[in-house]
Amino acid sequence: MAELSPMMKQYFKIKEENKDSILFFRLGDFYEMFYDDAKLASKELELTLTGRDCGQDERAPMCGVPFHSCEGYIARLVAKGYKVAICEQTEDPAKAKGLVKRDIIRVITPGTVMESSMLDESKNNYICCMFAENKHIGICFCDISTGELYATEISGKDSYNVLTSQLASYNPREILIGGDIVKIKELPKFIKSKLSAGVEMLEDGKFDYTLCKNTVSEHFKDESENVSDSEVLVSSIGALLSYLKDTQKSGLERINHIELYSESQYMRLDYNTQRNLELTQTMLTKEKRGSLLWVIDKTKTAMGKRLIRSWLEHPLMNISSINNRQSAVEELVNNTMLRLEITDNISGIFDIERLMTKIVYGSANARDLRSLCSAIQNLPRISELISDCNASYLKKIYQDIDTLDDIFSLIDNAIVEEPPFTIREGGMIKRGYNEELDSVTGDMNNSKDILAKIEAEQREATGIPKLKVGYNRVFGYYIEVTNSYKDLVPDTYIRKQTLTNCERYITQDLKEVEGRILGAKDRSVALEFALFDTIRKTVADNLERIQKTAKAIAMLDVITSLANVASDNRYVRPDVNLSSAIRIKDSRHPVVEALLKDAPFVPNDVYLDSNSDRVAIITGPNMAGKSTYMRQIALIVLMAQIGSFVPASSAEIGIVDSIFTRVGASDDLASGQSTFMVEMSEVANIVKNATSKSLLILDEIGRGTSTFDGMSIARAVLEFCADKKKLGAKTLFATHYHELTVMENLLDGVKNYSIAVKKRGDDITFLRRIIPGGADDSFGIEVAKLAGVPQSIINRAKEILSELESGNGGKVEIIRKENDDMQLSLLGAVQSPVIDKLKAADLNTLTPIEAMNLLYELKGMI
């Protein structure tokens, strides 16, 4: 077999160290891929597969992409779950002796993307690392594009549910696991079905406590003491930092703070709740429009958009923190001019957080610095606007905003207003910023004037009137003298070329000028890059100041957004307290109201507490508004606990520790679960993890099975939720089982409500009003008619219903055949011989012994 070429030997050596990645191998102006990588990339990216001579008999399969437009291709590969290793030339090809040196400068994975063009500016891109040992779980989430790192320890009997809730809230793109995490059997199924994350199991050595402790201590210095008490937390953070160092190679100083949190700080929202309440996207279309985030997000910056999403996914439990946010919102609601001015000034601010990441990693260009400068330009005015605010939250924002005047002056004085995209071809630095650069660029731009001046000076000095200064590629710049004036040539001239009618000379001074002119372009480009790099590093050294300011701007953006939404939509400030009550007057669904626009939304009241009004049974026909009503209550509670105003005329919200929902169901074919199994799994999760301080939204429990089975399950669940000794949670319970309305008289804390309906003949009108008392009809046939079911089917359904309701004493009999479950007969009732026997018996004439014999006989018949 023929020997591989030196370049392909180099390729295979680097590929061997990056087997799990698609290798982008830099050749000139292209990133090339070879062999299996080329075949895979050509398929995934729809590239033409070619070949290259690599020293062997067969040409190596090859495809490539231009290096200057590689981000789009990399983004497509990463979105499909692949890793991409970037192999760059690490020395100047012009100066290289033999084969140009190459090495991996970065491995891009789904959780380590930082390029703005590859990210959604409105959401964080988290990588997660979790490690479990001795029933304790350390878990951390990091967004390297913003430098955020959140970490917590999870333990206790419900640790799995806390873990999945955390994963649902942060929704990481990539998950690193180690230790006993692999023993959690249900976790792979949850990640696969609920999250769009890639999972990688790291080797045990990566989680070694001593190694991780040293890594964390070295990176975070004194701050590492905050996590030192938790070995699993230290191991998860240390393993994450090690992974990022292996893949990113540099720039980890961007991650300079660990945000420790406790699960109890935030309301628990599991995956089903976030999905069912459509907090950030709709269930069907997966779009933002139609979600709660769509309604409340009027932020003007990318930083604000990410923060308001984070608030929505992590409602607060601390009343003081909630009230601080509310007071800030209220102050801006009451000051329209201030609110509008803040909105206008924030609108011009670029994504400072992600710009700083590029600057720290050394990938920012001059345009990025100019964007940062433009953002900083607005800070003094914003600071001035909120300087006199009274709310403590706004005062804290004011204190955290650094106007960064020095950074603004540095960039504004150095970088031209419209710099080029590349930083390797000059044209970035303003004239007047650096004397040496001005001199070099002056030589480059004024070469003709310089040569004309030399020519005039030499004519005067030598007395040769026709002396010329010229240039060719062989000799460079020269002095040309015709033969008739050769006698006047001074001794300092050095002859370089003899022509027919003239001689050409050079001088030491001319060669120095030549060096200045011909090398000016290269020197100016190199000098500009050096100056730019110094400026970039100076900005990077101020990371902490700039990062703190960026976070303050994001918070102000979110508060202003909530204030604008509250003002535009007539929201009110809720009273959030430690009581167990939820009292809302004239509640409205924020999303439905926004979608209806000018159409009126029918408001409704709600009253729940932990005593006499724990459970509200809501009956009424489909399409009448039961689900909308229940969801709007849940959304209002959630909005209150993020610090937002709410759609109502008044609201008192006792802190809720979690919201659980069982709304709608569908088959989970991927895991082999039917609709009813999905429904029961959700119910099981709720009753296991809810507390007396939770809010439960239960819609149509038990409808996925037979009538009596479903009704039995629904009643049992309702009893469990209402019973203080078992759960006693505040519960909204919608059902079509009218038989359950008797529970108001049987169970303490249960109240009946229904949807008001107006009926005229065969037509019904939904009034959308919640009224006390249970419904006496489901109006199923009428709803079917409204839905467009053909009239012939409607008529036949009425006939069957009439037969069922009037036949055999006006009741639908219960039949139980041998070995059969008890079911309602929909084919007509059968008269029982037991009933015949009882009807024939004359109780007035029966003796005691005859009664006993009759009872024995009846028992035998049954």
C-alpha cells in the first residue's frame, strides 16, 4: 500500500484525538473534511462529495466549506447533535518550513455554541452537568455565551422529580452525566421524550473530588468556598469546567461567578405544567405567539428577552423579592413619561452579554467593539432617568449601572465608525489615535508625493534638470539620469543598471524610503491588529464592570416591559402574601384576551383556600370555557409570583409552592403508552409530589377509560386532594361526571361551580360565566351540532338518548355479566330476574322465616 502524504498523516493524527467530532481541517480558504466525515457532512449539508490525492491508490473522499462562511454549516451540524472540531493553521504559511503546523483551536458542541448567528438571542443556551453519589445529586447549568453558571444540590425522596423539574426549567442543549446518575432508570426516557438534548457520559476520573476541588478553587478563587460543603456539587462544577477547557481551549475567565440556588427558592413547575400552561410556546405549533411569554415580553434587548423568560420559568417564593419587583413595576406604571423614555433609550442597546463573551474569547472584531460602544453611549441617559426613582429595586439597578465612560472613550477614539468585517486587513483604527500608525499609513497613502519631493530635491542638489525617480519590480525605486548628464552624478549614487541612453542608480536614502513605502501596507496592517488586540484585551479586563451593568440593564428592561404590559392591558398589582387564599376578582386569561384583541373577554371570580374552599368542582359542557378558566387562574398566580401585575380588578395570592396540571392527553407512541396511561402517569406524578401549598389544575380525570372506572378514579383523586390528612391542596377540578357534584355534601372543603349556559330549543349559547352550583346537563349533542356534526347523526343521537332515558323505568340499567366489569349498557337495558322476584314479593305478609328464605334465594340468584 502506498504511503500517505505528509498532510494526510497530520490529518489522521489530529482526527485520532477527535474521533467523536466532525473535523473541519483548514486548507487555505476552506475547511475540508475527509473520508467518513466527508461522507457524513456531504449528506447532512448537501455538499458535493469530491476526492483528493492522499498518496494512496484511491483518492480520499473530500468535501469542504469556505472558512469565511462556515458558521451556517457548523450551526446545521450542531443542531443535528454533532460535534465539530475546528483545526486551524497555527503558523503563517509564508513563514512555515515544510508542512504548516495545525491544531484544534475549539470543539463546538450543542451546549458550547457562542456565536450569535448560531443562537436564538431570546433564550439561553445551557450545557448541564450532573453527578450523583450516596443519594445526593449535584447539578449545574452554564451558558458560555453569557457567562452564567447556576448550581444546586438535590436530595430527598422526591429528588427525581426535583431533578426533572430543573431540567425542564433550564432546558439544556447538552447534558454531561456521571456517578450514580446512570442508576436513575427513568431519566433517559424523560430526556429523550421531553428535552432536545444530547447526553454524554464522562469517565469517572473527570468527577474525582480532589481533582474537581482543585479545578473549582483555581478558577473561582475565594468563591469556591461557597460550594465546598457539597462534594457532589464540587464534582459536577469541576467536571463541567474540565469539559469546557477541553473543548473551548481558552476564554473560561468569562465564567467568573457561581449562582448558587435552592430548589425551594422557586415555584416548582414540572414539564407537563410548563407545556400545558403554554408558558413559552404553544403546544401545537411550538411558536411563541399564543404563549404567556408572547403577552408579557415587550423587552427591547436580547438580554431582557432572556431574563424575562428565566423569570417566567422560575417564579419566586420569597415575598420580599416579589414585592420589590412589583413596587418597581408600579412606579413605572404610575409614571408614563419615565416609562416611555426608558423604553426609547433601552431600544438602542446591543447584546452586551454576548458581545463580552466574544471579546473575552478573542473572537470579537472591530464591528463588535463598535456595537459595544454604541450600547454604552445610552448608559448615561438611562442612569440619569432612574436616578430619582423610589422603588428599592430601581435604586439597586441605578447603583449597578456603570456608565463606562472610559470604555466608551477608548473605543470611540480608536475604532472607525464603520469598520471592516475582518481584523487582518487594516482600516479599523482612526487617524490621530496612534502617531506611529499615522506615520506608516501616511507613507502608504502619500507615496507619490514623497517620490515627487525626492525627485525635486535631487534635481536641485545635482543640477541635473531631467533627473527622474522611477520604479520596477526588479530593482525597486531608482534614480534615472540620461547619458548627457552622467558627469554630474555624485559619488553617493550607486549604479544598478545601464541602458542605451541612460543610467539607473540607487542611494541609501532612497532604499530607506523604498522600505517605508513598500512595507507600509504590511506594517500598517500588523500595527492596526496589535492596537486593536490591545484595545480588545483592555475591554476584556473590565469584564466584571461591564457584566454587572449588562445585568442591570436586562433587569430594567424586564421591569419596564412588565410595566408597559400592565398599563396597556389594565392589569392590577396583586397582593401576594403568606395566606392560603387565592381571591381574584374579575380574572381574565392574559393570552386569550390578547388574541381576542377588541372582542370582550368575560371575566370570572375565584376563591380558594386551605379550609372551606379547597376544591372547586367545575361542571358544564365542552367548549364552554372550563379549561380556559382554570388555566387563567394558574397563569395569574404564576404572574403574581414573578412580580408582574395581573389581569383582574383585584387579586390576593397566597404563595403557592408549585402548580401541577392535568389538562388534555394524547398517546405517547414512542414509549408505548396509551392516552389513558399518559393521563394516569400525570395524575400519579401530581399526587406524589404536590403539597398542601400547591395549586392543582385537574381537567377531566378518568375520561380515557370505561364510565364506572373513570368515575371511580375521578372521585378517588378528588377525595385525596380534598382530604387534609392526605393532601388538602387548592384544586380546580373540571369534570363531566355530574355524579361527583354530590361530593359538596359529603366532603368538607368541596364546592360546586358550573359554566352558565343559555338554551333556546335545540340551540345553546355559552355565557362563559362561572356560577355556584353544579350543571344538570352536559349538552353533548348540542356541542356536537355546534362542531358541525351532520344533522342526521344529531337526530339519531337524540333518539338514542331519549330511549336510554325513558326505557325501563327511565333509567339506564347496570348490567354485570359473569367475569365482566360493571359497565353502562348503551344497547338497551335488560330486566333483572332479581327485580322481578322483589316486585312479586308482598312484604306486608312475609313472615320472618319467609323473608330470610327470600333473601337467601335472592343472594343465590345474584
